[in-house]
Amino acid sequence: MDINIDSAIIVPSICNSHEPRSNRIGLLLGDPSGIGPELVASLLFDNKTIEQTEILIIGSKSVLLSGATTVSTNRKYTKPIDSNWINELCKTEKILLDEEGLASHTERSYGFPMGQINKKSGEYVLNSIQVAVMALRANRIGALVFGPFNKQSMNLAGLTTEGELDYFAQLMDYRGLRGEVNILPLSDKFLWTSRVTSHIPLQVVSSSINRASIVNSVQLIHQTLLDYGYKRPKIAVAGLNPHAGEGGLFGQEEIELIKPAIQVANEKFDIQAVGPLSPDTIFVRAKNGEFDAVVTMYHDQGQIAMKLMGFEQGITLQAGLPWIVTTPAHGTAFDIAGKGIAKVSAFREAFTLARKMIS
């Protein structure tokens, strides 16, 4: 079913503003069966973080109120969490809520099974992404921060792309270079990482790597760092095999694919990349400040290191897209959904990054 942008994004009865504002940040509630609504509510309770920022909440009022009630009960928040709470937020003219836009696609009541993979939540997510992209394309928001999605629920609802990144790109009519970039705030800097392959089985990783895909990944993170403000980012590229192949003893990918790709990236695009480096020490060197970013060959090669260093602060940037889209680097946490104990730190970092990138 088509969703009309004017009825879906800004409802005059909630907040009277139809002016396009590219510095406004959209908050997408995420999977309603997970911790996403709790994270958004927690952020809205954090006046210090959201002050001086215009926010558009994209999602159903009942879902947000349920998340807010869960959080407030656990934290003994004394103010009543009800429709008046939403209205008070809107009085600041900073918080805008899509009240009706998803009503034709979801029930008005909070009728989603908590902590479970299910088609209904997947449908809610796909529809809310559609609304969010329309808001971006209409310049109602300049960046989007979304609560965690569950890919299995999205697949049950009919998702045909590899994941949300490609779904965003599809809705944006964007066919250019893109990929997930993970970011970890350290004490005095950010550590950035991208990967050549993503959500595929380990057994097909080697056959999925080629020189072009390596060059693309290096180029993507280089451009992302330039967009953020780096002048001459230092990029390390990991090998695929133990000890980066040990001169061919443990595999030929480093010699035949990775090293030539790094050379092409440096010479053709004036990039400062080094490698292939041993995967077991590359993140130690990056954490110590030797590199600004790391390019890995597959998902867990980078994600395990990043999450060990800072699981509660990690950010995912949907890099390459025409608009800024960020999310926490963790999942829907079905095991703790509805308990009010989800930590908002990574979602807050994703929000702060998005705000900085559009400022």
C-alpha cells in the first residue's frame, strides 16, 4: 500500500510544521518486538543529549509509549507516560511524531509479540523504513537513526535484499558504492572499519573476494573518512588467512588479490592504505593510533574485535548512501526486550554521530 508523505510524516494535529528542515534528525523506532522503542524513549528522556536538535519520530505512538513506559517503570521515572507526554514533547516544536502514517499497516494497539521473531514486526519495520526514506527524499529530515532491526522478521515480511542497507538503497534509487562501516568511539578518537564481504557463509568468503571488491571497500571507507573531516586518513587492510598468508604458506589470496588491490587503490585514488596485515594484530595497532581505519575481509574478522573493545558504544553507518543513516552496532536483544534494562549508550553514540555529520 502506498503511503502519502504529507499524512505519514508530519501530522498537523500533533505538531504544526511542514517546513523542510535538512538539519532535523529522524528517529526510527526499530523492531517493535525488540529494544528499539526503549532506546528511542531513553534518548528522549536524555534532555542533555537531544537539546538544540530537532527530531522527527517515525513510528506508531502506541509503540513509542510502550517503550517509554517500560523504561520509566524500571528507572522509577515519576512523570506519567501517556499521550500527554507525547503532546508535551511536541510543545517544544522539536519532537514531531508520525501518528497516522503507519496506522494502515499496523494495529493501533501495541500488539506485537515481545522478544520474538515474527512477520508482523517485520512488516512494521519495512513500512517504517519506507516512511523514513520518503522523509529523507522530501527533505523533512537530513539524517536517520534507527533502532535495531531483526533480519529474520524482515525476511518473513517479504524482504528480498541482503539486508537493510540494500533495502534503503533500493528505496532511494541508489545504485552506487555502499557498505556498512562500523565505528567505535575511543577515548580520544573514532576507530572505523569496513569489510569486503558481509552477511554470507564463511565457506564462500574466499570465492567472493576479488580485486575490485577490495578496492571498492578501501575506497568507500576512505571517502567516508574524508566526508567526516579527515584530511589524509591512514587505512590498514587485513589479510584473509592467518598471519596474512605468511608469504603464501597459508593461502594465495594476499599475494594474488589483496596486495595488488591495495596498490590500485593507492595509485588510482590517492589513498594511503597499507597491507595486507596479519588479522590477529591489526586491531591492536589501530587501537594504539597507528591507523584511522581497518578494512577486513569478512564480517566476524572485524566485528569480534570491535565489539570486544566497545560493545556498548559501537555504531554502524550505512556508508555511501545519499543521506546519513546510522544505528547502534548491536541487535534487537530479544532476550531483554520489555525489561527496561537495555543500555542506550550505543544508540546515543549513533545519534551524536548523525548530528555531527549533518552539522
